[in-house]
Amino acid sequence: MMKRWLAVAAIFALVATACTAGSEDPGPEPEPPSTTGEQEPVTLEMWGAWTGRELDQFNQIFEGFTEQYPWITVRSRGGVGDQKIITAINSGEPPDVVLSFVLDNIGQFCSSGAWQDLTPYMERDGFDLSQFPAAALQYTSFGGSQCALPFLTDAYGLYYNVDMFEEAGITEPPTTLSELADVAKQLTVFGPDGSIERAGIVMATGYYETTVLTMGSMFGVEWYSEDGTQSAIDDDPAWTAFFEWQKEFIADVYGEGDFQTGADRLERFVAGQGDEFSTANDFQEGRVAMNLDGEWRTAFIADEAPDLNYATAPFPVPDDRADQYGMGQIGGTIIGIPQGSDNPEEAWLLLQYMATDTDTLVYMANNVRNVPTTVAALESPDLDVTPQFQTFLDIFQHPGSHYKQHSAIGSADQTTLADFAARWQAGTATDLEAGLQQVAQQIDDQLAQAA
Amino acid sequence: MGIAAGAGVIRRRPRRRNLKRGLTILLFMSPWIAGFCFLILYPMLSSLYFSFTKYALLSAPEWIGLENYRLLFTRDPFFWLAIRNTVWIIAVGVPLRIAFAIFTAWLLTRPQRGSRVYRTLYFLPSMAPPAAAALAFVVVFNPRFGPVNQILGAFGVDEPPLWFYGPGSSKWGLVLLALWGVGDAMIIFLAGLLNVPRQLYEAADIEGASGWQKFRHITLPMISPVIFFSLLIGVIYGFQLFTQAYVVALAVSGSSVADAAQGLGTPQGSMLFFSVYLFEQGFLSFRMGYASALAWVLFFIAMVCTLALIKGSRRWVHYQGGGFR
């Protein structure tokens, strides 16, 4: 019997050893590739999340890179999410360069070393970080590691239907949340049974880009304590202010003063929403008069609803933050070199090219309709700027615009808070203080595990 | 001496033969043994080990003892929410599916003509890929565009259900999806029903038994092994429910696969089933240690339920000619 247990223990120990043998050493200091003499041909594997039309456009950018570095060929693969990238890193067969849409994973990528810290390369080559707006640098680093560079970004603002504004005699977009409530009330149309036929604006988290992240930034919320070790969701009064404002807004705009009536009407209205990335999008269809959305919507409208008479503006801010009007939630695509890349030096060349080449960034901005992420590209005369798109360039450059603090738990903080927010706005969670405390406790538990 | 030597030969020969026979058996079994060791035993032991570690996939696992189990039992409301949702779908969905499968199979024993066509038609939905079927149901049951609510509206229903978009009705949508794809269970019940000896019904007719009495005292006992099989499989699949809930939640929330974590469980956590939560923790939040602990809890619960069902089945499952009990 004893022998049997020993055998089981031995197998367990063997498995445990096999499982823990994955840690990597940091490797030698980087050495730049020789730029003189004959170069050995190198093929860089590039994995990214682009798909479809955007992938085709993205793949065009490598022509310029190959002209500049003729011995390097880039093999680009699209439709690759972070899960696949992480699996490849763990298996020891990663690509050379990776691109991710999930900005929240920066904390895990940087702190684990899964994405290499680019500081040694930058210091060696005198790479100038001041060519990026400060906000873009803030969201591409974590814990002292600059493990990613920005490659285009998103900015969020207010879209409004000009025809509906004119019909209602409204001449200017709202700049504060109390103005937003007034305008929303004027533009909301109810059916004979009290249901919402057209919403002025939908202020429910989970509706398209209206999330705890985008709305929280308008209130200037803190997600974490200063040292990043604890959730600030139960401490920061800005969170309470946001949730209480939302409740008042729902009661006032949709419920004729009664929150639950408004919440029920809103739930039914949101349930009928059209797909965000199709012609059935509520704003494009005229089902809502205003909406919080990203700059890419300008491209969708140009493509799918060219006759829509619309304008854009920064999203309104709380009345006590009126001086911050013009700011907004920003954050976008990131690129980096995974641990174990076979060609890190060539990968670094590609990374620099993608992150800083003005023509490349302008080309992508003009085609994919994202905001370019260098000062030079933002000022480029080749940038195709419509008045609607200009709003988002301005939001990105506003000193108050930012992305939330990163942490080592990725987007788990948003997921946890979003769950509470969904119950809060539906009226099934009624104790705000207790709810926020529980969210904070859950996040703290996860932070402790990730430390 | 000669006798002793002869006795030695007698003793050795069977041992060699047994060894050779054993090796032959092992040789033939080796593909299964290799598959079992590398594809089942090794991952299971790995996950058991990970369940005692802090393992974020990107860095080496770190031993933390029972901390994952303590957290999930004492500090994680999503764990209990996932348990509640999973128990609901099993408690409501499995019996309804079995009842509907029996009813459909019984209907298909009736027609004299075209029975093969009807059987094929009823069986076809179960051939649909789960993800495609789930997406189709989201469209059909869409509160604004979907034909179901439009028909309900035409019949004067003022506030038809929000189906997958409402926390109170979303799980019912999944139950309807399961009932629509009942063909796999139906075909087994059909075989069971056709296997019931006709003499038993004839004897009951002579005794003057009603239709219900014949169903209750002949049909049900005779197909009880099939009911038991369906119940067991249904409960185990219920614990593992993933694809449909995942696809529906992403479609309803409008989340892409890249930001799937934000959408799972939508609306309001009503679609957060155990396997969905396990996936979210392991592959979207990269908490592989915690997800492994969830997997072992799921394994334990499923095992206890299975054993309880097997034990309880001795009271109500009747095998013709005795059979295994």
C-alpha cells in the first residue's frame, strides 16, 4: 500500500516539476543588427488581431518597411487574439512581433516579461519617446516596464444627429451632464404605451461603447490606490457620484421621475438594439439621437449611412468638472516583442517603423479611421480630417484624456464592476455602498493572487 | 531429482506463458494506455497541481496550497452565481428535455405512413452545430426583429418576453434551444418504445387499463433504463454547458471574441454557467490556477451527482431479465 502511495507521489512530483520548468531567463543584452555588408535574409512573423478589410489595409504597411530593410520579409497573420499569443509564448515558439487590441493585458504582459521590456533597445538606440503624446506612453507601460509601443488609438466622444437637434430647436451639443439630461429629455420619444420609441441617449453600461470604463473616465474616477495594490472603487467618491447620477438620469429621462419605470423601459429598449458593427447600429438607424462612441464610427457612417446628417463633440462632463470639457477616454492598439522571439533585433526595427513612421500611421488613420499616435502624424498635412474626425484628434491631445490605471489582473476589474453596474441600472442591486465594497473586495482578492 | 526437475518445468512454463500473454495484451492495449496517460491522466494531474498554485499562464506556477479553494468557496460571488445558474438549467432543462423526447418519440410511433420522413425531420435539428443553432436562436428570438415576438405581438401580447436579452427569460431561451435539438434523445426513446413487448399492452387491454395506466405501469418501467441513461448524460452535459451559453452571451452583449470577458454572463449574469466561468477565469483572465480549482470542484460535484443517480436508480430503473443493477 505504501509503495502505491509513493508511486502516486512520485508521479505528482514529476508532473509538478514538468509544469514549473517553463520560466525563461532574460537573455543577453541586445546587439543591433549590422547595417553594413551583406545581410542574411530574415523573415519576421507578425501576429495581430486585425481581420477582414482592416487586415488587408494593415498588410499594405509592410511594403515600405521592406523597401527600407530589403533583407527582412514580414509574414503577417491576422485574426490572432491574446490567448493564442500567450499559448505560443508558453510553447517557446512565439512570433517575432505581436499586436493586441486588448490594452488591459498590458499589466500581465509587462509584469510577467511575456512581452519584452523595450527599455534596453530604446536606451541603446536613443529612441525618442517624446514623439508620442504622454497619454499614449501612460497606457503602454506598467510597473516600470515599457513593454509595448502604441500603434494607433481610439478616442471616445459624443455623436449627435443634427437633423433631430434642429427639429427640437437645439443649436449646440451639451457640454455638461445636466445639459445632456435636458437635451436627452427633449429628444426622447415615447410610444402610446409608454415604451421608448427613440432615446435621446442611452446611459446604460453595456450598451455599445457606454461602459464603466468610458463613463468612469468622464467622472475622473480612480480604479486603484496610488501604489496600485488596492481597488479604489469603494473609496473614490467619483464612483458613487457616477452611479447616483446614472440612477437620477434614468428616472428623469425615461421614467418621468420614477427610477424603476425608467429602468424597465430602458431594459426593453436596449434589448432591441441593432448590432453595433452593422447598418442596424442604433445611431445610424436614428433609433437614438445621441450616442457615446469611438472615432471609428465616422468610417462606418461614411460607408453604411452616408446620408446621415451628424456631428461629433467631446462627451459632456459632470457639472463640477466643467473645466475638463474636451477630455475623453482614449486607448488603443499596442505592439511588442514577445519573449522568445527568434529575431528580436529585426523585430525592434519593425516595431519602431510601425510606431513612428508618419506615412504608415497616416495611411492607417485615413483608411481604418483610428487616431494616429505620434505628434508628427497628428500634425501631418496628409491626414484626411473631416470635422467629425477632428473632434477625436482633439480629444486625444487633451491633457485630461487618459486610459485607466493598469493592473496585473487585466480587464477582470472592469468585468467585476460591469456585473454590478448591470444589476444597479436594472434596479436589482439597490445598496450602492455594499455593492461597491464587494466589487472592491473581489478585485483586491485577484490583485493579491496576481502579485 | 527427476521429479523435482519436472516439477520445476511445470512451474516455469505457465509463468513464461502468462508473461508472454500479458505482454501481448499490453501491446494491444498500448495505444489506449498511451492516449490515456498523455491525454487524460497527465492533464488531470497537471490541473490538480495547478489548482494549488497561483498560475497566470505567463509566469511559472507558485504553490499557494488551498488558497484558490478558500477564495472560491468564501469570497467569490460569481462562483455561487455560476452554481445557481447551472443547477437551474439542469433541474429545469433536463427533465423537460426527457419529457419532450418521450412525447416526440411516442408521436413518431403513431404514423403508419411516412414515419421515416417524420423521424428524419425531427432528428435533423440535433445535427446542427451548437454554435450555429445558438446564433440562429438569438436572431429568431430577438425582441425587436425576431419572428417569435412579432407573432406574439400579432396575437396581442403587449410585452412579449425579452428572451436572451432579459435576465428572467434568457435561460428559458436555452431550454427551448435544447428542446428544439431533442432529436438525439428522441431517437433513443423511440428505440426504447418500439422495444416494449406488445403482449404487455394486450394483457393490459384485457384487464381494462386506461391509456394513462398503460403508460404509467408498462411504458415507463420498460423504458426506465433509457430514461436513466438520458438523465445521467443530461446532468453531466448540463454541468459542462458552454458553447450555447458562450455564443448567446457574446451575441447579446455585442462583445467581440477579443473582449469576450466583458460579455460573458450577459444579461446580468443570468448566463454565467459553471463552465463559462471556468473558461473566463482560465483563458480570459489568465487565472489558470483558480480555473483549475474550479474544474476540480466541477469534477467533484458531477461525480457525486452521477454516483447519487446510479445509487438512486436501483429503486426505479427496471431491466428486462434482471440485467446490471
